[in-house]
Amino acid sequence: MTWEPDVVVHANPDILAAAAAARLVTRLVDLQSAGAAPKIGLTGGGIGIALLEQLRAGPARDAVDWSRIEFYWGDERFLPSGNPNRNETQAREALLDHVRIDPAKVFPMGADTGTGPAGAEAVAAEYAELLAGRAAPEDHGPMPTLDILLLGMGPEGHTASIFPHSPAVYETERTVVAVHGCPKPPPTRITLTLPAIRTAAEVWILATGEAKSAAVAMALTGAGEVAIPVAGARGRRRTRWLLDRTAAAKLPRDFVPPIA
């Protein structure tokens, strides 16, 4: 297990999304060539969805057998099914509706069926149960090992829907929790916890924009996960930070690799 991050800086968000899509295609093809059926965790947000759009449009898209991939989500907005602000809805529009997936291998988090915020607790428990049922004996507890988990981050350092100093950031037992009172809409969400995130083989954190530069610098130079939750998002084999130039602007000079 390694915590040493792999930092890649791109000139702008468009180049980052295209390069990250190319990296992801390469990794998926490598896994499938080795006989694996990859498991990936999707994220929302502008750059996360832009990556999926680049996958859809890229010339290497059909090198991947999408029907052999299992899709999960790192977090979800607790809204009715089909709501345009749900991460699942956006991922389907950006990629999943345009490639030949196996619907039985797509595992979105549950939606608000009219219960309101109180129903989020049951949906979180249901997703945790689903994950436990998908875990194999060789996995690390009640969670299937995701080959790649894509994550975004916010300017205050949140990742998935784990916000600074929130109850979710202190969770050590459960793999999935409901989050209430989020500081950005919608206020109710479902999220993987940091212990669940850390079971992934690879975690890829995508961040763009100057507004995130301070949190990026703090996360990569030793901030604690309670104040900067993304600092606690690490993969068992690789933690890859994919940044644009402005998101990397406050990193120490000797920390920043050449711009790709």
C-alpha cells in the first residue's frame, strides 16, 4: 500500500479532461487484456462529467468492452430518479447511454422517492448492503475493490460528499452514509466514506480552477482530513492527482511536475 501521490498538471481543463479520458481508456484496456472485469467508481461535477464526454467522443472509445465493466458511484445527490442534477443522470447522458453497457452491471445510488431527507438513511444502508453483496472474499471487507475511483473536490476541500468537519468525515465503520445539511445544494446526499474510498486500488482526484488551489496545496502538503477531507482520499496502490495549471498554482515550486 502506498500513500505517495502521483501529481500530473495540465495546461487547462479541456486538456485535462481529454488526457484523463485517454489514461482511463488505456487502464481499462490493460485490465481487460489481463482478463479482468474492471470496476470503476464515477463522480459528478464539471470536470468529472467532461471526462466522460471525452470518453464518448474519443477515437479509442471502442477499444474498451464496456459491457464487461461494473459501474459504481462515489456519491449522489438525493433527488428523484432522472433529475438532471443527479450524478447518475449526468453520467448516463455523457457516456453510459452511448456505449454498450450491461445494465445489470450499473449500480447507481438510490433516489428520493418522495420520502424527503429522512429517506436518505435507508438509501445509504441499501447501497452499503449492495456493496457488501458485490464484495468477493479477496476484497477488503464489505466493499468490492474498485480498480479506479474517480473523485472531484470542492474549493473548501470536500470530496465525494464528505465536507470539512461534517459527521461523515469522522465515520470509521460504515461504507456509505447519508449526509444532511450540506453547505451547497442539494443539502441531502449519499456518499462513500473515507474508509470505503481507501479500499479502491486507484483513486484519481480531478481538480481545476484557482478557487481550489489552496485546498489542493493543503491536501498535498500534509493537511488533516477533518479540515480538508480530500486529503484522506487515497488508493491502495495509487493516488493520482490530475490538476490544471490554476488548481496547482499554490503548490510548492519543487512539488509541481512539468505541465503535460
